[in-house]
Amino acid sequence: MSTGSVDAATESRISEPPSTLKEFLSYMGPAWVFTASQIGGGEVLSVPLGGAYLGMEGIWLIPLITFTKIFGQYYLVRYGVMTGDTFLDALYEKSWKMKWIFYYVFLGGLIYAIGLSGHLGETAGAFQELIPLSTEVWMIVTVLAGLGIVMTRSYDLIEKIATSLLWIFLVLIAFVSLSTADQWIGGLAGGLVPSIPGQVSGLGVGGMAFVLTMFGWIGAGFGPTVSYVWFAKDKVMGMFEPLEEGHDIDKYDLSDEEIDRLKGWGDIVLWQNLLSSTILAVFSFFMWTAAAATLHTQGIQPSGFTVIPQMANIFTTQFGEWSATLFLLTTVAALFSTLIGPLYGMSRLWEDAFALHGVFDKFDITRDTVFRGTVLLFAAIPLALNLLFEAPLILFALSGALFAPVIGLMYLSVMYMSFDIDIDSLSPTRRWAVALALFAGVVMIVSGVWEARGSIQTLLGM
């Protein structure tokens, strides 16, 4: 509970949350990076495959997934903003009943690095289509470029790059989708009726397995989800502000005014996530319909390193070769933003995890050294896997299956901790949002367990 005893000199330790649209947008950076990371991931690689293979069948999954998973993400970020502790820090301080999830999330960084194989492989494939050298050369070039940006350790730089690439790509795909509306509008009503889709051989799944795979890929994924928490911390929102400025403060040292301000920051996080989810849903809709109107009608079914180059046919068909080149350039940019965002966020997660274990106190090693070493590790894993296996989408599916339970456990554990804050007014109050977050957590666990076996069998059978 609040003591309400802090004096006037400490009442400004937590700033007023944004009250105007301009102020709100100035704090949208973390959500922009998160959204850009998502659009370059599952949305670019999996959604157009759905449209290409299924036409308008199954498009109902887009609003269902984007507007349920986002609430688990919302509570993860909200917890940090309310308490000044990331969910990872909080898990580490719990008993082993929950602490084991800390290590599952920690190791999830390695699992997610496997999934980056898909982003890296498709980025290289798009580069190869533009300037034929070899996919191997382009993968190495892409990794080196990503390292050059992330190694600056500049959140501001990553925010600016990811935000710019996000809007360029969104406008472009919206343009082609709307220009082909006469091809897909007739099947929209039927596609929004829930049904079990058919086989999507490019992903090696169909039926309920496809539905669960989409739950893992569309919307909040592991890398962007974890990264978003650290983006909010680096943006210095809510309780992160007084801690950043060196104030000795915790949740029991808050005045009534500061609690009200924290609640306001919680609302800002909610609106951030709702706006992000809306963008993801709209973008996914455009991607699906564009593929359904062009690739599906032409019988083109992309797979392997050819997904992005084949998607360029969408633009070639509608506007000519010049538009296909423009599409490839912007797709490369979007996929690249997916690489740099999680590389930064996951490395920050590992850096903080090592700090919790006292590594920097016990050994002559700096946080910056650990951060840079982790970035190199997370970049080397997808590069090595792509050089060994020419199966970027299968590796992406395997990663999605393995980290989906991690996401579900993060959602459920942070909900438990959110109700354990001890200050009732800072605990979640929106029952509908809590219900959606719990639903998303359970579905993510089920989808991961369901899909993991199939992905592993596919990979081993290659």
C-alpha cells in the first residue's frame, strides 16, 4: 500500500504520462520497434504463404491472433513500468516454483536464434534476386551489417531505423493489396468464417497444425516480445524513470500521486499495444490478400529461399519489373529490421541475466563485453545453420514450436506476479484483458507442444 508520505520535493520522481497525441506518439518508439520486428518475421514469411496456398480461406486467423496475443505482451511490459523490475528480474527472485521459467526464458534466446535463420535466409534470397552473387555471400553481408548497427548499443538508432522501414513497407504492401481488391473482395466474407484450413506444404503443415503454427508466428513472438520489455526500460517509462535517475525508490515508497501517474503510464502501454496490434492486423491482412489475389490465382506456391523472390511476382504482375525491385528492396529492409531488433533485445536480456548472477562483480568483465559477445553468438547461430541446412522456413517453424511454450509461460507467470504487486490499485483491473492474456498463454503452450513434434520430424527427415 502507499505510505503517501513523500514530500513535495519527491513528487516529481515519476513524470506525468503523455496527455496529448503528440506526446503519446513520442513514446511509441518501443512499440514501433516491436511492430517492425514482428512485420519482418512471422507476418512477412508465414502470412503470404497462407494467402498463396489457401486463397482467402483462413484469413479469420489474423484478427483472432493479433488481438489476443497482444494482451500477454501488454502485461509483460506493464509489469516493468509498474514496478521498475523486468519480468526476468522478478522471476529470478521467486522460489524455484517459478524461478525455473527464468532459465527457460534465458535459454529461449538460443532457440530464437534458430528462428532467425528464416529471416536471414529470406533476406539473403531477396538480395540474391536483386544482385546475383550467392545466398551464402549475402547471408554473411547481412550478418555483418546487422552487427555493425547493433554493436553501437544505441537504442535510439535502432528505433529510428526500424520505424522508418516499418512505414515504408506498410505503405507499399497496402498499395498493392488495395489495387487487387477486385480479386479478393468476393472471398472475404467466407474467409472470415472460422474453418480449418487445408495443407500449406511450404510450411509442412495443414489443418489444426497450421492454425497453431499461425498462433506461434503471427503477432507477438518470443524475440520481439522480450525485446519490447527492454525497449520500454531504455525509453525510461514509468518506474524505470526514477531508477534511471538514481532515486532509491520501490513500490512501497510511492505517494498517491505517483501511483496515479503509474496507472496512467500503464494505460499508455495498453494504447501502445493496441495500436501496434492494429498495425500488425492491417499489415497481415494486406499481405494475405495481396498473395491470395496474385500468387494463389497463378498457382505459385513459394518455399525455401524463394518465398520473397516469388512474392515479387505480386508486384511484377500488377505494375511491372520496377515495382518488383522496389518490393525486394523494402522487404530486405523489413527483414533486416527483424534481425537487429531482437539481436539488441535478446542480448540485453542475457546481459541482465548475467548481472543477476553476479558475473560482473565476481569477474573482471564489463556489461558491454557480455553484450557484444552475446550479439556475436546470436548472429553466428542462424548463419551457421543456414550454411548447413537450406531450410530457413523449417528452422523458423522449429524455433516457433520450441519458443511458443516460453511465450505462454511468460504470459501466465507475469499475470500471477501482476496480481502479487501488493498495491491493489496497480494490479490489473480490466477483466476482459486478463482473460485474453490467459487465453493467449494457454494457446501458446498448446501450440508449441503440438507443432514441435511435426517440425522436428520434418527437419530430421530431410
